[in-house]
Amino acid sequence: VRIERLIMTGFGRFRGRTLQLEPGLNVLYGPNEAGKSTVQRFLLGMLYGFKKRGQRRDYTEDAARFRPWDGGEYRGALEYVLEGDGRRFRVERLFEPGRDEVRLYDAEAGTDLTGRYQLDRRKELLFAEEQWGLDQEAFRSTAWVGQLGVAGLPAGAELAGRVANLQESGAEELSVQAALRYLEERVRDIGTERAAVKPYGRVLRALDEQRQVLRRAEAAREQTLEWEAGLAETGGALAEIDAELAELSRRLAWAEAAEAAERLERAADEARRVRERLGALREQEARALAELADLERQLGSRRLAAEHGADAVARLDFIDARLAALLPAPGGGALVWAAVAVLLIAAGAAAVALGAGLPIAGLLAVAGLACGALFLSARSGAARLRRQRAGLELEKAQILGRLEAASAGDIRSRAVRYEQLTARREGLQDRLQQIRAELAGLPPAAVGPDPGPGAAAAAELEALRAQLSGAAPAGLRPGVELRADIRRLEGRRAGLQARASDLSARIETILEGLPDTADLRRELVVLEEEKAGCEAELAALQLARETIAQVSGELHREFAPRLNRAMGAVVAELTGRRYGAVRVDESMTLRALAAGERTVDVFSLSGGTVDQFYLGLRLALLQLVTDGQEPVPLILDDPFMQYDDHRAEGAMRYLGAAARGQQVILSTCHSRDARLAEQLGARVIHLADEVQEASEH
Amino acid sequence: VPEVKVLHMADMHLEWPFAAMGAEGAKGRLRREELKAVFAGIIGLALSEAVQVLLLAGDLFEHAHAGRGLMKFIDQQFQRIPRTRVFISPGNHDPLLPNSYYLSYPWASNVHIFGPEAERVDLPDLPVSVYGWGFGAYEVRECHLAGLRAQDPARISLAVVHGGDEAYHPFRPADLAALGADYIALGHIHKEGVLLEQGGRVIARYSGSPEALGFGEPGEHGVYLGTVGKQENRLRFVPTGRRRYETLTVDVTGAESLEDVVARVLAVDEPDARRQHCYRLALTGAVEPGFSVDLSVLAARLANEFYFVKLADETRPDYDLAALARERSARGLFVQRLLAQEAAAPDGAARARIRRALTLGLEAFGRGGAR
């Protein structure tokens, strides 16, 4: 490639400034602030633009720094020739950030070739990459040497990778570094676990939240299931209790029937007992009544003696005493006996009369008359005596006859008996009264007809049994116990029912607010798939990155010996053969082997020497990279600043020699360098003159 | 000749989450409703066919998601067929855990639920014995078939059991043969298939899931219906599935626009089928590097053309990998390395990762520009 013209329509200090370059060595000479670095940056900007790497709307600081000082249009053009086929191209670029635009033309035919080249992700036209065979990074690492050449070098491995690529793949704008950067951007797009706004972090967080939501929902569900199980268990227990209660009730009914039957039996026994008593009492009553009647009869026959006995006995005793005093002569007695006989007959007649109801007084009067007659017949003393005795005898007989007693003793004993019978009668009357009181106190039912022992009870028991279901339970327990059991069970049942309704209420409440775990699970799976997708993409990106890093490392190892050789040659030239052998390790540390001496770390050498080495590295890299392709112009901005005269001369000679194969554009503020260049036949452009020259046009 | 009319079903998975429906939550919930409708349809079949024994070989519902409302629904279905004896052997998705609705719900009297103790139930009115065993835990790693051996050769012996793989009640066809059963209704594998055949008579089979639950279950789904006797079993497959799950590839090689891709996608099936079934479509083929279809745009474009479609982009940029691998460059080496890795990849996932890394790397090297 050979640059022919730089047309700085508006760029930094330049307005409408054109620089015409020649093949070979071109030197831009001017004092500080003349715009040498501006020209360098212009070249870079024309070829690659000022967008930051990978950013579509972000510009490097150069974009602002080289805005035209006069505020006019920010643009320029560049014309170059591809020496391989001699075609001329013209690039036109508007630098204004946000409106920046680049177009490529066939400089001779004027054809717009812009559409023939790819745009990258930043919408930057990749013409230089294709035509010059270098992307911006490679260009800046090799052909374009800024003022701080050493600092401008990228890190070793990165450079090695890039250089390796450039070297091996020729014109293709392949760049390991760009590829790795692109992959890193893709990784960044997905984000890390910590980047909450990026997809991966977002999905992780969402997944975490979803898991918690699901866990809570599942816990609530588990709880519901427990309650459901509890409810079912309670229901089972209730059913058991109900069954038990039913059995107990049945037993109770049987027990109550049995107890009722027992009561009936007892009542029947009692009734039987009362009836027996009643019978006994009635019998006693009848006996007492009969005895009483008998007593009355006995008393009747003894009443006379009892009522008159005492007087009669007293009179009889008097009569007996008188009679004893009137004890008759013998014979006289005959009269007495006759009187007695009369009296006896009279008495007998009286007794008959009494039995026949004839008045005793009449009889006694008849007997007395008879005795009087007897008395009159015995008119003498004896007769009188006899008459007296007979009277007494008669009276006595009359009294005895009246009382139907044989003797006074008889009367006396009869009175005693009467007393006895009376007492007996009173006793019997008391007894009768007692019997009648007891009878009155007996239950009236007992008075009815007797149904026979236990018949009613048995009938009633049968009726009760007819009402009972099932077979009679074995081992009847008392109703009291059964009722206690029932009460106890009913208490338990009430407790279980309370628990059941509590559980039901809880289930109802929680079911209303229960999340749909199936749906939550589905959402979780969706998030898991999303996460897996992110991770698969990250894994693929990681694999791509690792593989690229690995192969670029390998390429470096392959490439390093060649770089070492090329660099050794360049450094020998630059250092006037003081250093010949150079080693670049994988981390791009340079080790130099001074002629016949030991190996040294380049950084232990003087600043000027270090610069020389790194210039050598760049030049060697460029050689290797562009080997067999279109050579790329070398663009150097005051590269010999730190060099002593000797070194500067050596370096200039080297560049002069190199310029035979490729265009070299070197800017300097040192007259020494300008002079050296002129001696080597270079075109020296005095920047201040050019300004005037341009303004003259 | 005594025989019994049997309906064999399994793996209904009521309240299945239908994660296959992805972010389409309402559709997932609708699928759950459809699943219930399919179950009700099977009960209707049992009713119209006067089925005597309904053998439900596990995973009737998702224990993790089912609620009392679902139990009520299931029980109502069983109540529709009071003359059918229903035998359920719980599976690994509806194990007979202490808090299972199998235990807590008051099931209809025609339902018998087997548990982790093998059990035999004799039908009172038929010379039929039903042997069953059910999961008591989510995982069962030993075989419990020994308890299901037919005990009365005079009776028709039916067995119902769930499982058949390592963590889920392992057994082999030989274990099934040892039962001496006339028919063994199996559940667990969602694809119908015979496990034991004796002299042309199918003794043990999986009925498969009556409705496909996701893309892992392609094809027709249904139940088995027919008679079991001492000599002959005549059961036929009755399709019950409403929506099929189809996994297909769509070659979009050469497609240059969204509509090109749409046309090829629509060609996968008839419009009626597309609007009924679920499709998982992988776009394949070589496309221009840099050409890609935005799947969300494509999905929106297809919304009215498919009942459900899940799209994956498996197209690969049209690189000549063999040529690239010969290139003496970092890119060439990169391609060479990954192709070698791909050839040695242990599984599909690794292969997919390597393929993707290859695409990403080439994209990175060429940023879509290189050929």
C-alpha cells in the first residue's frame, strides 16, 4: 500500500490542508505543535474511525480531540494505491460523532465501493482490514508507531495471539483478540450470577424467588393434607364411637328391660305377701268373733250369779249360821227335812219355771206359803223351831233356786269365772281391733282378685323384649355402669366433633388462599430451562474462548522462533550489531543476548536501547505479518526521541533501507533527523511550509 | 367360558404441571382441565362398555399438586360407574403416604385402593381375583411382586401394579411370568407396550398414558379395553389422547426471509392438525452466516397457525468446516480442535455445546463476515 494524499478538510488545527506523499521515506518535519501527531492520528482515524472497540455509539477521546479548531466541518479524505494491482482508492470520512460516515471509492472511476465491504457490529466499514490486511489493533501494534512506542504495545500474550493470526491467515482480518473480545461481550451480555440486571443474574434471582414461593406453597399444602388426614382420622374415630354408643345403647335397653322385669317380680312377691297376710288376718278376725260369741254365751249364763252372787252368798251364809244355831232335835229334823224337801221341790219347780220363764217370785211365794203351812202345823216350840228352820231352809232353797246354784261356793266360783270370761272378752276385742286396723292399712290392690304369682311381670318383660333388637348381649352389665360409659363416650364424641369442625374450618380457610402448586412448578421449570439455556450458552462461550486461547498459545510457540529470528536481524541493524540474538517469551518479555555476553532482560538496559528493541519488535512483527502480502506503510511519530546521535543515525539508515520496500512516513521535530533523512534521499515536508503551500493553492 | 370385561388404564397424572407449555401459563392450566376431561371420557367408556373391572395402574394424580376438589371430581367419576369395580394401585406420583387423599377421602364403595402390602380381593359375583400392590413412598427400590402370585387356579387372576424401573419398583418380565396371572395391568411407562406374552396371549403390558403429557410422549395415547379369560385375553387399544406432541425438524436451508421460514414451518402438518396438537420444531439446515430468525418474531407470526409450538434454532452457519479446519490459522486450528472434540463427545449435550462453541467462535473470528 502506498499513501498518495492526505486531505484534511477539517481536522484539528488543519482546515483544507492536503499532504502529498511519495514512495519511500517521507519525513514530516516541524517544531512542536506544528501538527505532526495530528497527521498521525488523522491517518489512523481515516482508516479505522474513532469508535471504541465493540461500542456502536461510543467514541475514543480522539474523536473530540481532533474536532476542527475553527468549528467547521469535521472530515477528510485519503488516497492510496494498492501496489499489487495498482488500483487507486479514495476514502472519505465524516468524523462528526453520531453522524460519522465513511465511503470508499475507486479513485479513478469514481465508483462507490462502500457496499462491497462488511460492516462490523459497530457499523464500521472494514475496508482497511481487508485491503491492508491489518485490523486497527494490529496496525497500531506494528506499522503505526506512536510517540510512546513502548507503552503503546499491547500485552504480550494478546499481541502474540494477534500477531500469530495475522501471520498465519494472511489477508483475512482474523484477530484472536477481537474474537476473544467478542466472546467476552457475549458473556457479559448474559451476565454473571451477581449482575442482577443481566439475563443470567435475573433468571437466578427469579428462580430463587420461585423456589421460595413454591416451598411456602408446598408447606401450606402439606399442612392441608395433614389436616385432611386428621379430619379423616377424626371421622373414623367418630364412627367407632358411634358404633360403640349404639352397642352400649342396645345393652342399656336390655339392661333396663331386665331391671324393669326384676322390679315387677318384686312387686308381685309383695302383693302375694300382702294377700297372704290379708287371709291370715281375716281368719284371725273370724276366730276372734266366734270366740267372742262363745264368751257372750258363757257370760250370759253366769250373769245372775255375777250380779247378785255377793248378796245371795251373804244371805246364804247368814241362813247357814242361823240354821246351825237352830239345830233341831232328832225328829224335828224330819220337819226340817220336809221343809227342805218342799223347798227343794219348790226350787226344782222354780228352776223349771225359770227354764219355762215362769216368775220365780211366784214360785218362791208358793214355796213360802207351803213352808208357812208347815210352820203352822208345828205350833209347839219345837214346832216353832221347826217352823223357823223350815223357813230358813226354804229361803235358802229359794235363794239357791233363784241362782240355780247348788251352794254358795258354787255361786262364788261362778262369779270368779265370769270375771275371767269378761277379761278374755276384752282381750279378744282388742285383738279384733288390731286385726281390723292392719286390714285397713293393707294396699287396696291386694284386696282385688289375685292374678297369680309373677304373671303380669313376665308378660310385661316379654313386651319389653319385643321392642329390643338383636340377640340378647352376653354378660349384661348394670344400666348405671352403661349409662356412665355412654356419658363418657358422648364426652369424647363432642371433643372429636369439635376437632373435626375446627379442621374443616382450617381446611376451608387455607384452600381459599392456596396457590396452584402445579402452575408454580411449571413456572419453576420454565425458569430452570431459561437458566440451563444461559448456562449452556455460557459453557459454549467458555469453550470457544478456551479453545481460542489455547490455539493462539500454540501458534505463538510455533511462531516465536520465527519472530526471534526476524527481530534479531532488525535489532542487529538498529543497534549497529551490538545485539544480535533476541528472545521473545510467551509473555512478550524481551531478552537480548549481547555479542559474546550473557543474556539480559531488555528492561535492564538504557531507555534508548529499550526503545530500539521495541521498535525492532514492531518492525519484525510487521515483516512477519505482511510477509508475502501488500506491504503496509510504516508510520512513525518521533521514534528516536531518546536516541543518541549514533543510534538515531543507525535507525534512520535502517528505515532508509526499509523504505526501499515499503513507504515510510516519519515525523520529527529534530533537525538532526530531518538532515539525516535528506542525506538518505527522503522527501522532507516542512509542516509549517506546507501550511503556506496549501493556503497558496 | 368365564371371562371378565376389563379396562386397563394408568398414568393419568391429573394436575400434571405441563411445563412443556412453557411460559404459556393459561395453556398449561387448560391442559390440566383437558386431562380431567380425558379421564371423564374414559369413565364414560367404562360405562358404555359395561366394564366389570377398571384397573388403574398408578399415577392417577399428582400427589404434590392435587387438592380435595380434584378428589371430589375423581370420586364423582367413579360414582358414575357403580357396577364397575375400580382397583387402584398407587404409583410413585400418587403414593399411599400417610397424608394421601387415598386414605383421607371417603371414596365411593366400588373403589378399592391397594397399599404397600400385597393384597388379593375376590369379586363376590364373579370367579375373579384381583391382586394388587401400591407405592407407599415416592421411591421403592425393591420388587414386591412375590405377594401377587395367583393362588386359585380356578379363578381368573388379574394383577394391577405400578413400576418397572430401578428407583420405582423394579421388576423384570420373568418376575411377571412367575405370578401366574391371567392379566397384569402395568403403569409407569407412558408409552404403551407389552412386557410379557405367552403363546400369543398378552399377559402383561403398560397401557401408556391416556393423554400425552409432554414432548417426551409422542404418538397415540389411550387405554386398553376388552375381556380377560383363563385361556384367552382380547384387549384392544382405545385411543383417548386429545393432543399429540410432535417433535420435528424443519430444514430452512436457503431461507432468506421470515416468510420463507414460515412457509417451511407451516408445511410440517395439515392446518387442522397444527391447530390441535403441540409441536416442538427445531429449525435446522445451513444458513447464510449472519442470517438468523428471531424466534420470538417467528412465534408471534405462527400464533394463529398452531395450537402450541415451541421453536428452537438449530441452524448452523453455512461454513465449510472441513476447509476451515485445514486453514493454517488460529481460526483453522480452532475449528480443527472443536471438530475433534465433537467426534469424541460423550453425549448429545456435549456435542451441542461444542457445536455452539464452534458457531460462536466462528462468529467471533469472522463477526459474521468470513466464509
